[in-house]
Amino acid sequence: MNRFASILLGALLLVLRPAAAEQILPHSLGPWAETASRSEVAMSAEAVLAEYGLRATESATYSADGSSDQMHVAVFQMKDPSGAYGLYSFLRTPDMVRAEFAVHSSMSRARALVLSGNLVLDIAGEDLARLTSEINSLVAAVASHAQNGPLPTLWQHLPPTGLVERSDRYILGPQTLNQLFPANLGDALGFSKGAEAELAHYRLAGHDVTLLLADFPTPGFAAQQLAELQKQFDVNGSKAGGAFPALFAKRDLTLLAIVAGAPNQAEANALLDQIQSGTQLIWDEPTFQFKEPSIEMMVVGSILGTGIICGFALIAGLAFGGFRLFIKRMLPGKIFDRGTQLQVLQLGLASKPINAEDFYGSVGAIQGATIVDKNLPDRIALRIFR
């Protein structure tokens, strides 16, 4: 029994998980009723399921009255749709063709897989092609419990030439990678630091090769992981002649592509050259480069700046003086030198009493002039004249 069926049947290790807080599978599907007691799924790939983020499992068996047909259903509840998509791709076998139960669904004669948000339905029966109506009802009942969200798009970077159909797998951890990729890379790919991977099989020039695509958060991190892989494994001839299988790799910005099973670099390049990350790096922040001027330029600039300031002050002074003279000739005693109309606040700092006529040269006494108290202390009296 292969590794995919062992997850459902539990051939190696039985691990029980707490039941989901909310029941997902219905008790009946039209004329089909639940006949077996509800239970959790026995799993033998605990590490793989943990990497995909398994939260809970549930299973049930349905059968119709008067019929020997049975339908065994298991549902895997994952922490997010990405993990559910990864588990769906892991469970899918090459003999399963595309089905119409959902956008991501596949079916063989005795097994069907359906992805619905963060839920994965695994359905087993004798001849599921006759039970499409019941399966559609099951999918509709389960969909109300699913949490929808964006799905991974790394598969879009897989080259179509030579791709073996339904061989792509979405990978989120080293345990899953070690089961699917020929080289035992472990966590050297950097899953613990945010990497995600997509794996697929190809037939090129009569050879079966495996392509592994890994996407990293930044181009620098991708370059760092490639350097680490070259130190530990035979990547692009870094450890030729050793015990490690030959791997051929190429980095394109945040995307790292690794080919295993190719006989030489030329055949690997035929596949690697088709891979492009599609990521565009732009730098839109303003830049500033400071360059200190020479001493000659600073001296000349200081002289010119001082001359400009002095010239502006001279022109402004002449303009103000000319404007004042023009106004005094055109409107004598109307705007300037209005001694009889202005209130002057003066601080007397001399012994001589202040007289407004001394400032404006007015003829005649100022009406309402304030009487000066000459007995105030000298140099500190404050007198106000009108």
C-alpha cells in the first residue's frame, strides 16, 4: 500500500487527535445515511500532516437503504487554505483525473479528493462515478464549514514542456520534501525561515527528472540558501565525484530551481532556462549624494553671496529713500512729519524736557500738550506728548 493510502488507513502508526469542536460531516446525504460510528482518522504520516498544519480529522461511512454500496469519507481540517492545498496535492495520485466537484478536485474509480477552503475531503468507494450526485451534496454540506483564502501560486512557474500530469506537489516542510525529492535535503532548503516549494516530475529526452522550485522572501536569502546547498551537496559540480547525487540549480531573484536525475548540465539547463520568477525589483526611494565643494569655490561663493546681499541692501535703501522723498513732495505733511497728529512715546534720558516740536519742527504749540513734571528724577522719567 502506497504512502497516500496509508494516511487514510493507518498501516504503520495510529495517532488520535481531539475531535473537532464543530461537526463537519453531515449525518445523511439524501437517501444515504451514516451507518458507521463517527471517528477520527488514523494517520501514519504524522510529521507530514503537521507540516501542512493539521488541526482535526473526522470520518464517517454512508450507505443507502437496499444497496450494498458504501462511501467512506474522511475530512482533514487544516489551519489555512495553503496547508489544505498542500495536503490535497500530496494525497493526489497520478491515476486521478480532474473532477467537477470543485475547482481543485480529482477522482479515480475508487477514490476522490476535493479541496474546499481549509478542508480536504478524501472519499473512497467501489465505483464513485455513479455517486457524483451524492458527492456534490457532500461537498456543498462541507463547504459551509470551510475557511476560504488565497491559494499558493508557485505551481504557475512550472514549465509545461515534459511535465507529467498531476505530479506537482506543494511542500511546506523537510519531512514532506524528503519523501518526494531524491536527495535528502532536509531543512537545508530553509523552510524554517519562510521558504515554500513546489515539486514536479518531467520526462525529457527519455529521462525522468524531478524539478524542485523554492520561493524565498528576498533575493538575498535565496542566494544564501543556494550557497549553503553548494557547501553541503553536489550542486552544479560543487562536490563532483562524491557520494551525493548530482543536482543542478539556478536562481532567479527570489526563485531557486533544482533539478535531480538529469544526466548532465545541458539537459538540466533545458529545463532550468524555462524558469523565470516574474518578480520585479524596483527602487523608488530618492537618493542623495553629498560632494564637498573645493576651497576656491567656497571663497568665491562667499564673496559673491556677500556682494549680492550688499547690492540688495543698497537698492532697497535707495528705493525706500526715493519713495519717501516722492511722497513728501507730493503729499507734504500728509503721511510723513505729522507732528500735530502723532502720539509719540519717548523715554527721556537727558535733563532737558522732551518737546515734540524738536522732532517735527511744527509751528505753533501742540494743542492739549501734556504738562511736564520737571521734578521727576533725571534720566528715568517717561513722558508722553501729543
